[in-house]
Amino acid sequence: MKVVYILGGVLAVGALIFFTKPYWEPAPGPKKEQSEFEADSIQKISYVKRYLDTTGIAAAPVKVTRSWLSKDDSSKRFNIHLVYKNVSNKKVDGIRFEWYGVDSAGGPAQLGGGIDGTGKGSTDILLKPGDSAGMCWKIYSQDAKKITMSRASEVYFVDGTKWKFRK
């Protein structure tokens, strides 16, 4: 009879524990408040909007005339190619570029920049007025589908002067 009482007690305690404490509780850890997520999203959106804003690009001394992606020969990753032209009347000896691209779903792709969708590259090839050149950068992107914007962000001239997009 003692066994029945002990067994009944164990079952009662087990049922009490089972039905009062859910077994699917999430793992403890730091939780971000909703406002933090919203702030992060707003900050990224405003950065991308500013990044895609081309106001003032018409004054650029170097124009990107063509940009495209190609698969790397040794992997399934993509490289970016830019063709650009010196439209100024000065010799250029350095250029910094920036670009933005999307994946197949239209979202920002991983292009090697600090923020998704963005990327940067530079060259120090001498470019005379009216000359064009091209460059390829290994960006190691696996999800890039299309480059939607590319531009010169800084141009360095042989005479020591510098042009900067959005000072």
C-alpha cells in the first residue's frame, strides 16, 4: 500500500510540474527592445537612401560609363567590373569608387561594404583628359545579381587637388 501512495505522490508532483511550467521556454539571453530594432532599421534605410542619392554627381570629373558583375573563374562568387572616363581637363592619378547592388529578390546584396548592398574600390592608374579605363575588383559576393549604382566618390589629380562627392 505504501508503494501506491508513493507512486501517486510522484505522479501528482510530476503532473503539477509538467502543467505549470512550459517545456518550450526560450533560451535566456539578451533581448533587443522593439525600439532598438526600429532604430537600427531606420539608420540603415537612411544610410542607403543617402548612398543612392546622386545629387551633385553631374559635376564629377570621372564618370562610370558601364558596370557589371561576372563570376570568378575559381569559385561561384562574383567580381565587379567598372569602365570609367575622365571627363575633366586635368590628369587623374587616383580614383575611389563606390557601388550599390541587389540580389535576385531585389534586396541589398553582399558587396564587400560595411552596409549590405554597398561596396568600394580604388585605383591609382594615370588617366589623361578624355581617356577611358576599366578595372575589376574581387568582391567575393555569392548573392549579387545586379549593380544598380556605381560612381566615383573621390578623384585625385596630378596637380595635387582633389574632388570629393558630397563633401
